[in-house]
Amino acid sequence: MEEIKKMLAVVVGITTQLLIVGAASYSDSDHLLSRIAFGSCANQSAPQPIWEAINKFDPQVFIWLGDNIYGDIRRPFKIIGKERTIGPWKNVPRFIPSSHSEMLSRYNMAKNTPGYSRLRAKAKVIGTWDDHDYGLNDAGKEFSEKITNQRLLLDFLDEPQDSPRRKQAGVYTSYTFGPHGKQVKIILLDTRYHRDPLSSDGSILGELQWSWLRKELSGPPTSITIIGSSIQVISNLSATTGPLFYMESWGRFPKERNRLFKLIADTGRDGVFFISGDVHFGEITRYDCAVGYPQYDITSSGLTQAVEKVVPSPFHFIVRFLAWFTPNTMRVMSHNCRYRSCTYGEPNFGAIEIDWDAVPVTMKIQVRDINGLPVAGIDISLSELQAQSSTIKAGPYRRHCSLEVMLPWVVRYRLAILVYFVLTLLLLALVGLIVAAILVCTVCLSKCKID
Ligand SMILES: *[C@@H]1O[C@H](CO)[C@@H](O)[C@H](O)[C@H]1NC(C)=O
Ligand SMILES: *[C@@H]1O[C@H](CO)[C@@H](O)[C@H](O)[C@H]1NC(C)=O
């Protein structure tokens, strides 16, 4: 029995090893990489004028961070009637997957967007997926179309037919660009294929992808390592927007998130930062108390999808006010931001410029608008992204260190308090109006009778 167990363990070990070794990775040591653009959330059926600005930025590499197309079908909000999509009485899901041929036609539409075609001709385009191009809103490992849809994404990205990435479970991969001593590594995670249900505090990456990631991070050092995650890594917006609404993020999987930070710390890798998408606004966040040096997460979302578009333009100021009013502990606030909130709820893309001649090497990372103008940005020197001997410990409250869930509850829930307060006022006003109307009517009626 013991023998069989041992043999099994060896076989499993070897298979895992083969799978990990087989994972895709790409290397180009000829070209120094100094201009990278990234973006997410592009509706293939909507006009995409932002490619103009991205082409003008002239990136050598463009990174898709997911929702590269909207593949699923969204039913309208319906509280009453036959097909109800919200409320406790709902009887159909709000989102449903579309057919294979519909997915294919949406990808074709996206690929033939004129500005994007021009970009593809000049820049190397790489990417990962998020829920809507995976095939279904908020879907994880249970989603049955994932194998077919993996092929569709890899076709969209022109992944070679013999690439190991077409044979593995999930689309995670890595790239190394630049000559020795000036290398940039780009690691793209798959946050869908192996993800456990939301609120399970289970896994996002799955064991196989974790082993692969460990190998990638412990591998040969590079000056810069960019980790692309479709969902935000550092901001935990749900902690301050709940119970009104919740967003997907690494913060919703606290154990998994700690494992990620611990892995970066354990491998001793310097120069790591994150880029992300998903949320339909742009922001830059920073967390000082995870690894031995500040962790940045630059979020650009979306190329077409943006929170301010949800309401007519005269009401955009309300969206901006709410963005400013919602508390946060990790966002990088700077007077250079376009708006006070330092978030940007209109279409945007991310732009990274590396100055290899500066000593130490510096990076300018910006979220840019549809005209290519910065709306938020940071300049980071690589010497800042190096482990310090003394790690910072969380004090009573420290910006870029205390988690959102540590905020006093009046602060943490002030958005919900404000919304419920306004709703109550509106309701009272409505009741008052009805009562007044009834009173006026009865007075009128009795007067009529007397007359
Ligand atoms: C995409 O754009 C089309 C055309 O403007 C619109 O009808 C559709 O609702 C949009 N889809 C999403 C997911 O925003
Ligand atoms: C993020 O917020 C959610 C919702 O409040 C909470 O359950 C979770 O623990 C938070 N995660 C972290 C890392 O603080």
C-alpha cells in the first residue's frame, strides 16, 4: 500500500512538473522595452475612439487586462413582469452566456476595430481575460464554456498554434523583454479559470497556477516585474461600498491575497508592481505593509466602459462627488489628479514609460484620458521598489497601510449612510406630498358640498 502511495506521489509530482514546465513563456532580448500601454473593458459594439490616443502614445507592447469584449448577454433590470432580473422575486439570471458563434462574431468585431488594427500592426499585443470575455459576468471555475472560450481568446491574441498556452488549463503566461540588465518581465494571471465561488475565501489562482507563479517569481531577476491581474489587487472597494454593492477584487479573498504578498516577499523579488482593470474607473493605489517595499496597483478601466456614462452628463458631478465621498485607505492622492477624488470615471488607458538612462532607473506611470492627457500618475524610481531591512508595521491608523475594514464604522459605511438618509428623506417627502394632496382634496370636496 505504502509503495503504491509513493509511486502515485511520484507520478503526480512528475505530471505537475511537466504541466508547469509546459506553461507558456516568451522572451525577446533584442529590444529594450520602454513604452507599455494597457487597458480593459472594451465594448466591441460601441465606438472606440480611445485607440487614437493609444496609437499616439506609440507603445511597444499593449496589454489587455480583460473584458476585452463583452461576450455575455445582459438582460435589462426588471422588478416586475415575466422575466424578473432583480429583487428577491427574480426568476431569471441578469447575465447569460451567448452562443459560440456569437462569441466568435463579437471577437471578430473587436479585432477589426480600425484603431486597434493599426495598433496591432505596430505593437506587440498580449493579454489575459476577465469575466465578460471569459463568457459570463462574475463567473469562476464552474463555468462550462471555459475550454472553448480559452481558444477564442488565444485566437484573438494571435497566440501561435503550437503554443503551450493553448494546452494548459487557463490563459496565464509570462513575457520577458529587453537585454540582460534592463529586463522587464510581464506576468499575466488568470483570475477566472480556477477561481472558487465569490465569498468562499477560497482560491483565485488554483494550485497549478500558484506553483507556476512561484517559479516565475523565483526565476532569474529582472529590473522590473509587472503583474497583470484582471481584478484589483490592492483596493478593497467592497469594504466601503457594502452593503450597497460589492465588486470583485483580491480583497474579497483575503487568504489568497495574503498568499500573493507572502510569495512576493519570500522570493525576495524587487521591482514588482501590479496593473489591473475591471472597475470602470481609473485609480492608483499603494500598499506599504505587505511586502518589504511599497506595492502599487495601477488600475485602468475601461477603454469604453466608464462609471460616469451610466448617468446623463448633467449628473456626472454626482458620480464624482460619490467617488470622492467614498472612503479609501490605499489610493494615491495627488494634486496632479484631474479630479479631487483621484479616480477617473471616463474612458481611459494606462501608460508606462521607463527611463533606462536615469540613475536610478525611473518609471512614469499614468492613467490617461481619451485625448492622451494624464488624469492620475506617479513617478517611481526603481530604488523605491527594493526590500528594506526594516518592514513597516501597521500602527493605529496609517494611510497606505491600514486596511479599509479597519476604518471606524461611521467612516467606513458613510456612503451607505448617506444613500439611506437621502432615500429616507425622499420617501418622507413623498408621503408628505400624498398626505397634503389628500388633505387638499378633502377640503375641496367638503367646500363643494357646502356650496
Ligand atoms: C455596447 O454598446 C452597444 C451599442 O452602443 C450597446 O447597445 C450595448 O448595450 C453595450 N454593451 C455594454 C455591455 O455596455
Ligand atoms: C474586503 O472587504 C470585504 C467586504 O467588506 C471583507 O469581507 C474582506 O475581508 C476585505 N478584505 C481585506 C483584505 O480587508
